[in-house]
Amino acid sequence: MNAYLSFGSATGIGSMPGGDAREAARTVTGSFEEFPFLAELPARGPGADMIGRTAGMLVELYARVEPSGWRLGDHPGRDTRRARSWLREDLDALEESTQGYQGQVKVQAVGPWTLAAALELRNGEAALSDPGACRDLAASLAEGLRVHLAEVQRRIPGAQVVLQLDEPSLTAVLRGHVRSASGYRTYRAVDRQVVEATLREVVGVHDGGPVVVHSCAPDVPFALLRRAGAAAVSFDFSLLTERDDDTIGEAVEAGTRLFAGVVPGTDAALSDPAGSVMGVRTLWRRLGLRPDLLAEAVTVTPACGLAGASPAYAREALAHCVRAARSLADNPE
């Protein structure tokens, strides 16, 4: 069995409720002393949402908000400037909260295929409809991520930066389920080899640093993501079925870390921490894996981002992830 890259035992996905960057940074760093993340606050509006935020990172490509969503254009406008301003504000807040910190810090960006499914071309169709546009978008994203990762490293010099690529539309892209602008048809499925090669290109911008790919959709393609270079896969644990067992077992055996989303992303009654990870223990037994590998192979997270949660629940959910991870480490059986 390959050795696992070392990750913190618990972290968040990315989005948080509210619009106060400093409050969000304090909550995140206070909750996760070993593995904080750069909070995203989509409640502030366009440009703070996951698509707009990543569109603001693109190099030599720009996007603006249209009634139908984000559309690529020739020049940076108000929406690009707003997205970049909010990102700087969030980085400022995280930098203030991590003075002297040494350890892992996670940052998130939308991956190339979800971005291609969400960004429109001038004709109103998704970039996904044009293979050339997909290539240009992936190259622009890769350059933008290089700049972003360097900036995070400059601001938090003691950090080992972990990059998370959010790919909730990836399975729909692979299966040809992404709907066109009219909604009456779907775009053709993209060849798996093309999908994998593009992901490998974007994953590779991190210069050997760890990359997590996150999807809170069903049927996450674990094997493809592993081949593309992802060190870890983040997913909603409640969406797993027993037909996922083989691919998950193979991923674990190959050294892929699992970011198991076991805590609901919106307000819900939380069970005791041990109960939240009971399904993880059950999966481990079903796969015939050694219990002592659990803490080494699993990071506990919410099922998805917390933007739709109340501030009080978001704080409790993050603290619950830490307690659940401790329960998993203390009692893996």
C-alpha cells in the first residue's frame, strides 16, 4: 500500500454564511487549529460566489454577470474587479488570523470542467460546447491558480498550501448531462481521457503540493481523479452506495486520502460525534481495511459548503467535525 500524504484530521469545504470576512476567518482558524481554510462568503453577491470568485482568478480571460449567469468577455469590468476585491479582503482576513502559523492551509477554486459547464460564451452557450474554449479556459485557470497559490504562500510563509478544486459538475460532464442554454438539450459527453488530461494539467500547477478534488454530487469518479493526480477526494458521504465500494477501496489502497463529508451542510440536529462517523467505520469493515488506517486515510468534513447554514450552526458543524475526527482516531473499531 502506498503511503498517504499527511493531512489534518478535519477541515471545512469552503463556503461560510454571512458577509464578514474577518469573522469568518476567526471562526475557521479557531475551529481548525491544524487545517484552516480560506473562507468563501457567497452571500455578499456576484463575485463572491464560487463561479465568480474563480472567474476573477483567470488570466487574460474575463467574465461579467448576465441575467443568465457568468459570461466570458474581452475586458475586465466591474464584476471582475469586485470578485478580485473580495478575494483580497478574504486573504487579508486569513493572513491576520494566521500570524506565525505553520501548518496546512486549504484554498479552493472551481475546477476546469465545472467552470466550463458554468461559464457562457458570447453566444450564450456554455464553454463546454466548444473544445477550444475548454482548452483556453483550463490554461487560463492554471495560470491564475499559480498566481493565487504564490500569493497565499507569500502572505502565510509558514503554510503548506493545499489546493482544493471544486468539481460538482464533473460527473454530469462525463455523462453528457449538462443542459444547454435553452434547457431543451444536453451537451455531448466529454471523452474521459480529455477530462483526465485537463484535470492533470490543472492539478500540476501546484508544483507537487497536495491537491484535493471536491464534489458533493453522486457517483464521484474516484479512479479518474486519482489518475489525474489528486492526492485526496472530498465527497458527500451520504451519497455513497455499495456500488462505490470497489473504486473507493482501490483509491484507499493506492494511497488516496478521503475527505469524508459526514456533517450536514445546512442546519440539522447533530448526533454524537461517534455517530457521525459510524458509517465510515462500517465502510471500512465492508472493505476489509485495517481500522488503524482510518485516521491516516480519512479527513472529516461537512458534506458540502456551509453558505446555506445559520452562523451558529456553521460554527457548531465545524467544531463537530473536529470532535468526530477525534472519535475516529481514538476508537477506529
